[in-house]
Amino acid sequence: MIIFFSGTGNSRHVAQALGKELGESNIVELTGDFLRYPEQLRLESEEGGRVIWVFPTYSWGVPPVVAEVISKVNIDGGERADHYMVTTCGDDIGKCHMQWRNLISGRRWKPLATFSVQMPNTYVCMKGFDVDPEQVAMEKIHESVMRVHSIAEFIKQRYKIDDVVEGRWPKIKTRYIYPYFKKHYMNPSGFHVSETTCISCGKCSRNCPMDNIELKGKFPVWGAVCAFCLRCYHGCPVHAIEYGNSTVGKGQYMFPKKEK
């Protein structure tokens, strides 16, 4: 079984590619009720099977919504399965893999191996952060094909390994920057829309994995239950959505990225 969460499509792409490589058809997307009420949902792992968790790295840590699912979801056979982590990142993941291992071990499950896959940058909500240039994004996508193939081979052979890019100062990033980011930089109140640009298409509302956006009149309004996946920002067809002033003039990215 592959369980994935994705905002802009990078992790969805990796999950689906892994499914093809491994012949795995049981692919579960964490969206809607899976995110809002994980304790009420039940999944089933095959006897002696594997559970592969695929998600983006959030500020060198596990996305809070994914951590919540891991902590509360019911998986029949989860204690007998091998659990794997595959996280997508723009560059590096710090100690995200150790955070995931602790979450899995906390459920008395078996964390076997962890992997990271570099994909195009999507975080744009702070000064100095933007999407990758076109050529860099396309190179990452191209290189991810062989990376996913290699990961699939490791999983088939049940390797016990941490095959990840930690980057510089990984402990500081995950232990200190991640909780600070989670507390101070994941507030949906920063989202707003340009009423002169918005075409009231409702795409942001329909595509929100948390059902956290509704149209009031003609324009979107954000609620308090936000995964901070930035799908609303990146998926807006007219670039009408901003986050405070920090995203003004920055790019958008959704997978698949088309070559020009």
C-alpha cells in the first residue's frame, strides 16, 4: 500500500511512479476526510506487506497533517508491515526521516527505510524563497525518474537504509526551525485574493485537500484548517492569490510542468 499527501503534484507523481515500478495498485491519497478525521478511518495492509508513506518535506520536517494521520489512522496489519518513507524536497530534508521514524515507532510499527527525492521547489511564502528556474525544474523532474527506479529496487529487496540528503545543520533545521515554522508561518490568514484579477472560477475551493476554502460572493475565503500545501496559490489560473506581501512577483509551479 502507498499512502501519499501532495500539494502541487510532486509527491503524487512520485507515489504513482513508485506504484508502477512496484506493481502496487493500492494507492491512497490523503485528502478530505482522510486528513480531517484520520482516527475514524481504517486502511488494510496485506499480510506481511509494506506501507510506503510519500509526502513533501515541510521546512525540514514531516507535514503536520501527515504526522496527524500517522498518529491516529487505523491500519489493519500495520504492525506486521514494513513501513517506508519517501519524501520529496527542493534540496534537502534535515532530520525529517528521523522524525518520521519516531512517529512510526510510536505506533509500534516497523520503520524499515527512508528516501528523499529532489523535485522542483514550491515554497514561496518567505523572503528569499521562490520556485526554481525553468531549466532547474525540468532537470529535477528528469532526474527523478531514475531516482524513483532506484528507490523501488531498494524497497523490493527490503533494504534497511536512510538514503536521504540531510543537507547542512540538519539537527538545527528539524529541531528548531521546523517547530518555529509550524507555529509562526503556517497561518492561513495570510492568504488573500486580488478582486481585480480573480475570475471566480472556484478552482482553489474545489482543489483544497482540507476543504478549507469557500467562495463567499464571488471570491475565496480561507478557514482555519489549512494544510499549507500552497495548492491554491500555485494552481490559480490567473495568479490572483497571494500570501501577505511575500509572494508578490514570484512564480507558480504545478506538476506536470510543461516544457516551453
